[in-house]
Amino acid sequence: MSQHPARPDAFRWWIDAVGGFLTFTRDRVQVGNIGNPRNDVAIMGDLSSQHAELLREAQGWVLIAHAETTVNGKPVTSTLLKDGDKIAMRAVEWTFHQPLAWSRTARLTLTSRHRLPMGMDGVLLLSDTCVLGGDRRAHIPAPFDAPVALTWHRGQYWLRGPGEFLIDGKTHQGWGPLGESSLVRASWGSFRFEPGRPARRLS
């Protein structure tokens, strides 16, 4: 029996006219200061070495705080996050976006003065589907005339979008497969994937 390749663990997603996103498909993402190489999301700021974790559960994303953290102004140690929640890890402040109740894809944006490495604009917690577009329910707001979606199918991500587009120079009509390092060009916009850091050991 053939096996599908493993889902990409992490990658950088650059979307023209939108920004760059540190993207994770794993179910556990660790946040802390830049001095800890085990952190998936490392911030130069007043964070503990392992400040918090985000865990993808059946009901959604759960925040586990190991150091001073509030959600909507209230101290927490563990809480299920909701769309629009304001997270403060000491002075590092985030907004959590999960616009579609049926999708566990979510996005974190920094609202304090801090910055992500490599000029990234946000953190994407990618599940089986991601919608880009101008609708308020899109996971990633983008100036596209029609929504564009990524879907995990048969062992890889596929792009569904309007009309004809190029993936790594090959023409597709409405639907096409994406590799771990792909460039997409279309009349509605363009983006590219870059491999991220390898999977870290959890032991």
C-alpha cells in the first residue's frame, strides 16, 4: 500500500500585497523569547523562555500559559480561544482570529510594538482548509476579487481559485496541487511557500 508524504510541519507563506505568515500545521505550537531555540514563535521581548503553548483540540485552540498571560484582560492558565480574543503575554499583545466555526485554521497577529522574525506579519495555525479573500470570514484577508482556498486532500495541499493560474510554471484551471515550495501566479494575485524550520523534538 502506498503512503502519502507527511504534511509539511512548518513553512513561510509570502502573499503579495498581503504579507508573510509563519505557518504551522502541527497541533502544538510553543511561544517564548528569542533565546530559546525550541520555541516555534520566538519574540524579542519580555517573555519567559517557554511562555505559552497553543494546542489544537477537537473543540478548537487551547492556550496553556506557563507565565503571566491574560485573555481579554483576565489572567488565565488554560483557556479555549475564541475569534477576536485579545491575548497579552506581559507586554507582548496578540489578537486571535478564527473566523469560521467549522475550521480550526486560526491566525495570530501582533498588536504591540513587537515584531516576528524575518519581517513576518502574523502566525497562521493551518488546519485542513484556509480561505483567503475580502470576506470578513476569510482566514487571511486578501484583496482578491473572489475567494481562494487551500485544502488538504490526498496527502497534499491543493489550491482552489477562480479561472486559470500557474503553479510552479504549470497551468491549472480552478484547481491544482501545491508542493512544499511552490510559487503561484494568477490574475487575482500571487504567493509562494518557503520551507520552514524542521520539526523539533518534543521529548
